Amino acid sequence: MSFNIALSGISASQKDLNTTANNIANSNTTGFKESRAEFADVYANSIFSNSKTAVGGGVTTTQVAQQFHQGSLEFTSNSLDMAISGGGFFVTSSEIGTQDQSFTRAGAFKVDSNNYMVDSTGNFLQGFPVDESGNSTSVSLTTTQPIQIPDTAGSPVMTSNVGLELNLNVGEKELDPANFDPNDPDTFNNSTSVTIYDSLGDSHIMTHYFIKPEGGAYTGESNWVSYTAIDGKPVNMSTAGQYQQDTTGNGVPDTTKTAQTAGGWTGSVVKFNDVGAYTGTNPATLTTEQLGVNGADVLGAGTDGSQTVDINFDNPTQYASAFEVTSLNQDGTTVGRLTNVSIGADGLISASYSNGSNVPLSRVALVRFANEQGLTQVGNTAWKASLDSGPALAGEANSGTFGNIRSSALEQSNVDLTTELVDLISAQRNFQANSRTLEVNNTLNQTVLQIR
């Protein structure tokens, strides 16, 4: 029996050596979790034996248990690298559409030829679907999808609204709108431009010119004339705005004029009261006729011929301060090319495109388990759920018991080399001691066999 006890000790020591060697070998493996060999004594007894004098039967390996404590973070320059600071696992699948999922802490991801986020073995990273605001529409593991990062931002959207918010300086020099020439800056006071798009995504420059007319300021009210051009071509308003003049200087308007120049430009009128607040209506809706071949000739062949553009003044002011544009926007877009990918602490993946759009794509799915040590190892620093681990419980990063996600970072192995080297020495001593026990037993048997 003593031979078997010694052999069990050698076997346990060998298991301890193998476990320690594996930890040391993976001390630089991203997302690796160290293992610990756990042992128990072997003891057999019956109702007819004397338990006080019974001797144990050796040692057995009960489990090689993985230790899931946090590894240190290593920061990288790759925005797709991710590390979980806290609890949770990434979810990956070997194929698109399969529910055969594995779980990992290794966050070294990249994109494949179809722009899906994958790990080094080609497994697809899973995420929760999100709406246009970036909110998850579901946090169920069955609804997760492979995360794809498109390199373009959808189809072009033609401009239908342009909004301006600005201040016109009440102290500007008065000019005659009839002399307006967009090529001569002395004939207008201020100008500002915005890029608009047709239905094919082709860009056009819309420029607004502002002129403070002579005699346009009188008791309680001030007038400005606004002209609009697209790609340098005049957009003639279907109904030219009218403004009043005080030609006598007595503070009372006595003449009404049309915002039209000798060159045929027609414009709109911007009106303010004596406290600088806007009192007019939004200047114009540019019709198909005005944008087409009979107008600014913006709508080229193949574009949507029904495009119209509303020009909206958003609370402009007339104060005694410099000309300032505080907001200038439009709702059209062209095709955008991918320029940047960002990942938030909550796992939200957003893509930025060259057309200025910022699109939320997906939210990285995390899972946790009631018993992490019950997970089944499948290699490549990945695990699968088992009866011992319990089912995977899905959730969002940075919520509840789930950790937050650190972009451009990787979780290093949690192996402590100093501890492992000490364990290696200890396992070696145990192996030597059990070998010595086996040698002593062999010597005793030889002595018995030599008795005559």
C-alpha cells in the first residue's frame, strides 16, 4: 500500500508541476487566467475497521481551478483593443447566426475582410443592437449580433432645411442694395456660407449676403436686405421682399422699395425692432424652379427634381456688437467614409465619417456566471458555459456587477511569476520527497526478500 501512496504523491506533484509550468508559459498571454492544482487526501474506512488506527491512502487531484482575478491593463494604440476592468466576459461566436458561443477576457480585436470585428482566431465579437440614439434595444444573449463597422455612412440625403442664427451689427455702414455685386465686398456688409447637397450627394455652396440699406432704420424698426447665391449663381426669390426707407431723416418711413438690384438679383428683408429682436418671417423656400435650370441651375441631370430648400432664421439679433454667426446648419449629407471608431466605457461602439455623421453601431455584450470556476476551457483563452458554471447572464458594461470597458487597452495575464517560481520549487521538493518514499519502500521490500 505504501507504494501506491508514494505513487499518488508523485502523480500529484507532477500535476502541480504541470499546472505551474502552464502558468509560467502563459505569463504573457492576453486574457489568460492562472490555474491552481487543488488536492485532497484519500481515506477509506468501514464500519468494522478501527478508524483510530486507519492510515490514509495517499493524495488525489480534485480540481485544476482557474483563478479569475483581475489582470493588469496594458494600453495600446489600437482603438479596437478592449479590456474589461471588473467583472464580465466578451461574447464571441465561430460563425454568423450561430448560438454556439464562447466567452473570453482577451480583447485583442480587429476587422476582417467584411468589416466584422473578430479575434485572432476569426471568432466574431457579439454586441447588442442599438437605436439611433445609441440605446440598447435588447440585452438578451439570444439577440446579440456580430459587430460590423461599415466603411461608408449610408446613402446621400438632399438638403431640405438651412438654419441660420446670427447677429447683425447695428453700427454697420449703410449701403444701397441696388449696387450689390457679390464680387465686390464694398457693396455688402457681411456674408456667410454653408454647404448643401442634392439627392446624389453632390455639394453646393450656399452663400447669404447681408446689406444694411440707406434710410432703412427709423423709429422702432430696422431693415436689412438679404441675398442668396448657390455656387456663385443668384437665387431669385419668387416674391422679392420690400423694405421701407426714411429719406428725410425724421424717423418716419416715407418710401417703399423692393429688394432687387440692377443685376436682377431679388432678395428678402430681415426686420428687427428697437431692442434688436427679429420681427420678420423666415425669408424663403427655394422652389424646384429656383434651384433648376431656370434658376441657380443646381439640380443637374439625374438628381431629384422635386428638391426644395427652406431657409430659416433662428432668432437672429441686431445688437451693437460685431457680426457673428452662432449657428449655421443644414440637414443634408453626402456619402461619408470611415474616419474613426470610438468605444465608450459602456461598450457603445460609434463610427465617425467624413461627412460629419457619427453613427452608433452596436454595444459590446458582456456576460457573467454564478460560478466562473465551473466554466469549461476550450483553448485560445476562451471558455464555454457548463452545468457547474450556470447559464450566461448578459448585460451592459458599466452597469450592475459588470465592469467597464477600456478602449485601446488589453488585460494582461494575471500570473504572478514570483509566486509561480516559489510554487515550482515547492512542487519539485514534493516530487523529490515522494520519490524518496518510493525508494525507501523499495529498500524495505528488498530487505524482506533477502531474509533466509
